[in-house]
Amino acid sequence: MLYSLAVVLSLLVNSVAGDVNFTYNGFRSANLSLDGLAEVTSNGLLKLTNNTRLQQGHAFYSSPVKLKNSTNGTAFSFTTTFVFAILPQYPTFSGHGMAFVISPSRGRPDAMAMRYLGLFNESDNGNYTNRVVAVEFDTMNNFEYKDINDNHVGIDVNGLTSEVSHGAGYFVDGTSQFTNLTLISGRPMQVWVEYTSLDQRMNVTLAPINVPKPKVPLLSLSKDLSPIVNDTVYVGFSSSTGSPAASHCVLGWSFMINGQAEELDITRLPKLPRGGPNQTLKYLTIGLPLISPTLVFATVSGVVYFIKRKRKFADVVEDWELVYGPQRFKYKDLYVATNGFKDKGLLGSGGFGRVYRGTLPTSKLEIAVKKVSHESRQGMKEFVAEIVSIGRLRHRNLVQLLGYCRRKGELLLVYDYMPNGSLDKYLYGQPNVTLNWRQRFRVIKGVASGLFYLHEEWEQVVIHRDVKASNVLLDSELNGRLGDFGLARLYDHGTDPHTTRVMGTLGYIAPEHTRTGKAATSTDVFAFGAFSLEVACGRRPIEPRAETEDLILVDLVFSFWQRGEILEIRDPKLGTDFVAKEVELVLKLGLLCSHSDPKARPSMRQVVHYLEGDVPLPDLSALGLTVGGLTFAHREGFDDSATPYSSFMDKAYTHSSSIAESLLSGGR
Ligand SMILES: Nc1ncnc2c1ncn2[C@@H]1O[C@H](COP(=O)(O)OP(=O)(O)OP(=O)(O)O)[C@@H](O)[C@H]1O
Ligand SMILES: *[C@@H]1O[C@H](CO)[C@@H](O)[C@H](O)[C@H]1NC(C)=O
Ligand SMILES: *[C@@H]1O[C@H](CO)[C@@H](O)[C@H](O)[C@H]1NC(C)=O
Ligand SMILES: *[C@@H]1O[C@H](CO)[C@@H](O)[C@H](O)[C@H]1NC(C)=O
Ligand SMILES: *[C@@H]1O[C@H](CO)[C@@H](O)[C@H](O)[C@H]1NC(C)=O
Ligand SMILES: *[C@@H]1O[C@H](CO)[C@@H](O)[C@H](O)[C@H]1NC(C)=O
Ligand SMILES: *[C@@H]1O[C@H](CO)[C@@H](O)[C@H](O)[C@H]1NC(C)=O
Ligand SMILES: *[C@@H]1O[C@H](CO)[C@@H](O)[C@H](O)[C@H]1NC(C)=O
Ligand SMILES: *[C@@H]1O[C@H](CO)[C@@H](O)[C@H](O)[C@H]1NC(C)=O
Ligand SMILES: *[C@@H]1O[C@H](CO)[C@@H](O)[C@H](O)[C@H]1NC(C)=O
Ligand SMILES: *[C@@H]1O[C@H](CO)[C@@H](O)[C@H](O)[C@H]1NC(C)=O
């Protein structure tokens, strides 16, 4: 009795305090604060995004919501339910997802599109100062956020790595059966989010709109929201598109603090669009009577200008490319983004062409555009298919490929912009800019994990073929990210399939690769070895000498190791601020990866374990490297008898250099 009195009392107090309670069956009369692509259509549908790439959209309930008891700071209970639908641009490409958000601000002004879902950005992701709780409906599998698949629901606290997540679907009442749902099916689905203050638990339930709320929630997270959220918050939705776009729609929404949000009336929800009629016709007929001689002149010159302009910005688009719409950029957009490919925006030029910095006009996303001249149309189809597939690779240690654009004789590749440029700049560049050991070790570990992802964690094995310091770029947090993957294939495809070409850069090419022309994961491991020695020693894998023979870094490190003073070969620029154990580990690992027998090299999985210290490095002397002579290593193609060599590195490697050089210079 006393208890129920207290409940009645507290309900009274609550309603006096003005607890938020609203219901929208369609948003025509709703008071929402919209930004980005978000709009409410004339029939009351809330469209967070339309099929525009690399954009975001937000819709928040305009008024602030008091979410905490100001006396004792405890988060109130709340419930909300909404109906949403995701209409993908292309059924096979999933695009990014959407989220229900509790945010301290009305909107997410600093957030980024794509994998950030319009919730966070690259630097604040995961920071507790965000004070954000979100329920994500994620339609991309982002490795770096430990996503489980490309069709899941998760509860996010301050960052994109979900606290709990589950494949989209629902538990059928009264059975143990789970029914999968496809988020991008385009069908409306209903969501219930309930937080109970008393047992500090948040439940999320999902179902198709014709199914009543399942009893067992999809997600149940035990978490006190009090320390996470602000006293006063804003509630709403966020969504973003990437290269594959989608339209994220909300049809209805109700919300209540300290009570049960009203059920939505499914029959009153707005209809989803089905490709509306063409509007331009109307304007044309109205415009016709107004024609006058000046207008004719203006029209003619306008048409001439338009044709010229059109030619200037002409893209090459063939039928087979149409399915790649989401990954295909318009030349005009890239032209605008880079300010007309002016030299001012030139980031550098490499073997494949020049790289320009740019900012996409609408999304303000910073990009790097690589212009590759490519005359041959042969193999272009396969190559573009590969680019599109590479664009789906996602890892914190890979430079994201956003898409491509094709013009006559030219291919443009669009990447995420890496503000800190390439690693070689820090190793050999300006005398005063260098990385300390902690930073270098992190970069090495990062590159190892990116390469491991390419080799073993992606659905198919991807061989990078050109691992080297200048292809490692540093993001805003100085994480090492591998760039340029897959580009080497361009030259494979462009040439006669019967001749295999050696791709790569002198000093990083494995000996058996020059002999057989075949790239394998072990040739990447070899290049990774050369790379780690390079980073630890601050010297290039091969330093040309005018007088004597070229200096081969791996031989040099090997001789230091033999003398038992491997640490002495470290980069003097490191000073005294380094961890001897780690430097030694990297140097020895570099030697191990440079083994001339590909089978003796570790896999990238092992490399990652060695670097993380999970597994101790095997003893080098037990691996065919004997102290007292630069001998050993079996040569592929020979019989089993050990053939002694004058160098730890295969001689073939040295004399192959000229082949590789001429190939590369021919390619450039
Ligand atoms: N995504 C990016 N963000 C920022 N800068 C970049 C990006 N991609 C390339 N660059 C800059 O452009 C320069 C040229 O890059 P590119 O990859 O074409 O050349 P490379 O790696 O030196 O040679 P190669 O083509 O033989 O690999 C790099 O040195 C780097 O500084
Ligand atoms: C919440 O608001 C709706 C109208 O939007 C109203 O019908 C309902 O009674 C309110 N519920 C409570 C508990 O105040
Ligand atoms: C998407 O919305 C933006 C902004 O509202 C608009 O400029 C653009 O034309 C729209 N695109 C499509 C494909 O509807
Ligand atoms: C919508 O909400 C804003 C912010 O709370 C308020 O200023 C405005 O008056 C509201 N408009 C309507 C029509 O309720
Ligand atoms: C806030 O907490 C205090 C202390 O427990 C309690 O007396 C009060 O009723 C609460 N207020 C609301 C609005 O729940
Ligand atoms: C705050 O007050 C509410 C009742 O209004 C109570 O349930 C809760 O336990 C209190 N929290 C703390 C930290 O005292
Ligand atoms: C949210 O709360 C924190 C800590 O109380 C405060 O620093 C911050 O300014 C608040 N944010 C907003 C937008 O009110
Ligand atoms: C990321 O967001 C924070 C606020 O959460 C902002 O201070 C910062 O400038 C943003 N960073 C970028 C790179 O946009
Ligand atoms: C979190 O954000 C605050 C304020 O923006 C910043 O000072 C702090 O360094 C950030 N913490 C981390 C771990 O990034
Ligand atoms: C449901 O989805 C999961 C994860 O994608 C999958 O493993 C499972 O086979 C699916 N079940 C059915 C019945 O399709
Ligand atoms: C949340 O889910 C858990 C686990 O299924 C259940 O025990 C609890 O009663 C649910 N809470 C609410 C408010 O529905």
C-alpha cells in the first residue's frame, strides 16, 4: 500500500517536473531539429539520408530531455519505440547504417560520415567525454570496431565498438527459434529500446512491423547510464552513407521518460517511396511561351558552354560499370574537390602517378586522389572489379579506398586523406622530424596487423605486393596504415597474361619472387622484414654506393647479429629513449622474415604474435643461420642438399635488381 502510494507520488512529481512523452505516427507535425541530408517529406516520412554518398543526416527531438534526477544524479528509466526502413541504392552493396542516439548536444556537429555513422569522428571515437549512448543498426562489417557481420544491432557507449551486439533478427515467442532479418531489405521494422533505472539494464528488441513485440529482447545490456549521460540530453537518430549509399527512413517514433511509450499506430505511418514521377516536364511546359530572341541566344551559348564543360568533365562509363555506381566518382566532383588538380594540392608523385589532396564539396571529407595514366583498356574490367572489392576492405591499418573514376587514358583512385603523410618522410626526411621508438614500434605493429588482415582475415587472400616505408601512411593519430594495395595488379592485368611481371620495389622483393615471378604471402612477409629493419635502423634496404658494392641492410644487420651486438645497428636518431628488448625483437624478426627460403619465413599471423609478445621469437641460430659464416638457406628449385651461399640473402636477389629496375622504370 505504502509502496503504491510512493509510486503514485513519484509519478505525480514526475509529471509536474515535465517528463518528456511524445508520439509521432509520421512526422508531419513533429518538432524535429534536422541537419545534413535529413528531411521530412510531404507525406511525413523522416528521411535521414537519400542516396547521396559520403554524407550524414541527423534528426533530433527539438526540446531537451531531462534524463537524470538532479538530486541524486541517477538516470531515469525510459522507453522508446520506432519504425525504420533502410532502402539501399543497390541490393548487393550494403552502405552504412543508422542509430538511435542519446547525445548531450542537439545534433552531432563534429561527427563524420561513413563508418562513423554520423556519431563520432576519427579522434573522439571511444572517448568517455562524448557522453553518448546509441543503438546502432549497422550494415557494414568494420573490422576495426570488432563488428560481427554486416547486418547487426549493437549498443554503443561513447564509441563504435559495441558493448553488445547481435545479428539482426528476433526470438520467436514461445520457441527457441531465432528468425534472421535483413536490415537493408527495404522493409519497415520496429524497434523497442527500454532502460530500467532500478536494475540498470537496457533492452533492445527488433521485429518486422507485422509481428508483435517479441518477449525476449535481441540485446540486453547491464549498464548504469548515470555516469555516462548528461543530466539533460537530446534524443534522436543519426545515419551516414559511404561509397555505397542508402536511404535511411524513420516512419514513426514514440518516447517516454519514466513510463511506457505509446504504441505506434502502424496504419497511420507514412508510405515508403517507390520512385516518384518526373517533375522536370512541368517546368518545361510553363517555360515555353516565354521564349524570346535573347533567350534563344542565351540558350545557344548556354548549350555550347554546357557541351564544352561536359567534354572537360567527361567520364568514361561502360555498361559493365553501372553496378559499381556507389564506388564510381564523377570526374567533375573530383575536379572541384582538388581545386582543378592544381600543383598547389599535389601531395607527391609515385610510381603510378601523381597524388592530389582534396576535400569533397558537400561532405567536407578529406581525400587523396591518385591519378594513374592507363592507356590500355585491356583488363580494365577485372581491375575495376578488384578495386571495388578492395574498397570493401576495412581495417584501422589500411588506407581506405573510397572509389574510383575513369577518364580517357586515365584512372583516378580516391583514398582517405592521411594528414601525416608517408613514413619515409620521418625516417629520411627533414633532419628534425623523426619518430621515437614507441611510435615506430606502434607503426610496425600496425602494418603487421594490416598485412595479417589482408592475408588471413579477409574473405579472400590479398597479397599487397608493395610493402615499403613510402607506402605506409600515418593517420592523424600516427597509426601506420598500408596504402597502395592491389595497384600492382593493374600492371598484371594490363599485360599479356602469359608473362608474369615482378612488381615491387628493389630491396623489398623476395629472391624467389624475382626468379619465378610469383607473388605469395611469403613475398609480402619478406618485404615486411625489409620494412621493419628499415624502420628500426633508419636506413634504406639498399643504399647505393658509388665506389664499392651497394650496401644491403639485411646483410649489415646480420653481421651485427653475428657479432652479438645487434642493438648497435639501431637508428642513432632514436637516442637513448628506446626499449632494448623491443628493438632487438624487431631486428631479429626482420632477419627471420628476410630468410631466403620462403618456407622458413613466419606467417603474418606469427609475426603479429611475436610483436605482441604472445609467443617468443624462435632462436635464429637454430633456423639455419649459423654464427660464424653467412651461410645456409635452401634455394628453391634445388634439391634438398643445403647449398651454402656467400650471403644470407640469395645472390639472385642482387642480380635480379637490374631486371626489377628495368621493369619498374618501364612501368613508370
Ligand atoms: N592517402 C594519402 N594521404 C596523404 N598523402 C598521400 C596519400 N597517398 C599518397 N600520398 C602522398 O603522395 C605521395 C605519392 O604516393 P604514391 O603512393 O603514388 O608514391 P610512392 O608510394 O612513393 O610510390 P609507388 O607508387 O611506387 O608506391 C606519397 O609519398 C605520399 O606522401
Ligand atoms: C503521453 O502523451 C500522450 C499524448 O501524446 C497521452 O495520450 C498519454 O496519456 C501520455 N502519457 C502519460 C503517461 O502522460
Ligand atoms: C539528397 O538531399 C540533398 C540535400 O537535401 C539534395 O541536395 C540532393 O539532391 C538529394 N539527392 C537525391 C538523390 O535525392
Ligand atoms: C520546437 O522546439 C523548439 C526548441 O524547443 C522551440 O523553440 C519551438 O517553439 C518549437 N516549435 C513548435 C512548433 O513547437
Ligand atoms: C530524485 O531522487 C531523490 C532522492 O532519492 C528523490 O527523493 C526524488 O523523488 C527523485 N526525484 C525524481 C524526479 O525522481
Ligand atoms: C536516487 O533516487 C532514486 C529514487 O528516486 C533511487 O531509486 C536511486 O537508488 C537513488 N540513487 C542513488 C545513487 O541514491
Ligand atoms: C555534459 O556534462 C559534462 C559533465 O558534467 C559537462 O562538462 C558538459 O559540458 C555537458 N555537456 C553539455 C553539452 O551540456
Ligand atoms: C572530433 O570531435 C571532437 C568533439 O567530440 C572535436 O573536438 C574534434 O575537433 C573532432 N575532430 C575532427 C578531426 O573532426
Ligand atoms: C578525450 O577527449 C578530451 C577532450 O576532447 C581530450 O582532452 C582527451 O585527450 C581525449 N582522450 C583520449 C584518450 O583521446
Ligand atoms: C542467420 O544469420 C546468421 C548470421 O549471419 C547465419 O549464421 C545463420 O545461418 C542464419 N540463419 C538462417 C536460418 O538463415
Ligand atoms: C530485459 O531483458 C532481460 C533478459 O531477457 C529481462 O530479464 C528483463 O526483464 C528485461 N527488462 C525489461 C524492462 O523488459
